[in-house]
Amino acid sequence: MLSNDFLVLLVGRALGGLSTTLLFSVFETWMITEYHNRGLDNAGLGLGDIFGSMTTLSSIVAILAGVFGDSLVQYSASRTTPFLASIVCLAIASLLIWTRWVRILVFTVRWTRLIKAM
């Protein structure tokens, strides 16, 4: 454990549950909205197929993350190492999102204008 304070562990658990709930519900809502806004249902791409692929890929990533976490525990002989490694992964993901967000936003605006022009 990174902390022996029960209140810190309790708050961390509550925030972890809240963030997991938001992670799935917000992303799925965004995915459904973008799917309909871009007219992908007319293009023959099924929403069920997208979510099926997403679930499969998510499961594969979860398995690989578990194997990687177990390897870290075996290598370091500490059960906290995977949690510390997750901080590094979070920092890298945040950096990638921060640097690419503008490009994604510009692409979305251009795509929307193109669709409206048709």
C-alpha cells in the first residue's frame, strides 16, 4: 500500500469507482453521438460492430496489463510497483492526449463543415 491511512484508502476507492463509471459512460455516450452525427449508420458500419471491437480490444489490453503488472511484481518483489507504473502510463497518456487534442478538434471541425456543405 502507498498509504496506511484508512481514510485515504477509502477516498481513493470511492474516486476510483467514480472515475471508472465516468470513463465508460462518457466515452460510450460520445461514441454514439459521433456515430449518428457522422452518419456512419448509412455507411454500413454497425454500432454493435464498433462496440464489439472495442470490447474485444479492451479485454486484450486488460489481459496484457495484468501480465505486465504481474511481471513488475515478480521483478521488484513489491505489490505497489504496478500502481506506481500506472502513474507513468497516466502521464504518458495525458501528454499524448494534450498534444494531439488540437489536431483532433481541428479535424472534427473540418469534417463537420464538409458534411454540412454536402
